[in-house]
Amino acid sequence: MSETISETIPGYTPGTWTIDTSDSEVRFTVRHLGVTRVHGRFNAFGGTIITGESVDQCSVTARIEADSIDTGYAARDGYIRGADVLAADQHKELLFRSTRVRRHEDRFLVDGELSMRGVARAVTLVAEPGGFGTDPVRKVPVLGVSASVTVDRTDFGLAPHLPAAVVGETVRISLDVQASLVAS
């Protein structure tokens, strides 16, 4: 029997939601030279969240434009967009499609497939609901959620020749998302 979500999350609303890019953020962090972390973000992304009556009826699809990377350093951004890392001219988007959503304590685990640089790998995002409410300006229902996943860059062919002492092998991707209800 599937677990009903509406009884455990105040204001929970089943429906189809579109990510509000102006109120959301996609960030990443990776070790640099073994001494610090480089932080960056993607400026162009979108997606859909479906909230169902039960956990097994929920799903997520998201896309990130590879060339929208922004670390605050133009030379590094150009390198990351290039052939060694994202190959953004050939692989325009990073894509995520969930295959299953399940509850784990006060969080949700979102299993799915992440595709970068033409390589798809199974990943699990850890998601924390932020809540449900109403945007006071647009007068539409909104939801908030934070999620994160850590991936091994070499699994996706991202700069495999660079040693971990230069660029860490693991990359943490974090999302803070607000989405608006488009259909209930």
C-alpha cells in the first residue's frame, strides 16, 4: 500500500508544478588543488515536479543548460564549457529524470537517471520539502524543495585526465527550488 503524503506535510497539494527559475538556484561545489572548494552555479534550467496522492505517484524531470555555467571566473567557465569537461557545444543539456521517489525519515529519496556529456548514470537525490504556500504577488500555489546529490565526475567523463589533486573527483550538486502549480 502506498503512503499518503498529504497527511504528513502541511498544505501538501497534488499536481503538476513548473520550476520558477527566478526563485530557484542550481549550484555545485568541487575541491580545487586539494586545498579549497570552487563554487559555481548554472543560470539556465527548468523542470517539472509532479506531486501525487502517494509517494510512488511523484516524479521529477529537470534540464540544465550546460553553457550557463558560472563560477565567477570567465577563463575557468570557458574551460568547463569546453571539450575536456561539459563539451557544451555538443551536449547542450544536463538532464535528470526520476524513476522512483521514496520516503526516508523526514526526507525523500529521488532515484533517477542523470545525463551529462552524453553519459547517463543512476543517482539518488536527497530531497527536503520546504513547504507549500501561495505566492502573494502572482496569487498562485507554490512549493519549495531543497535537494542534493554527490557524483563522481569521472563516471561522466568530465576531465578524466585531471588528477584529483587538481580537481576533486566528487562534485556536489545542490538545488533550492520553488515551483508553481500549473495543473491539479
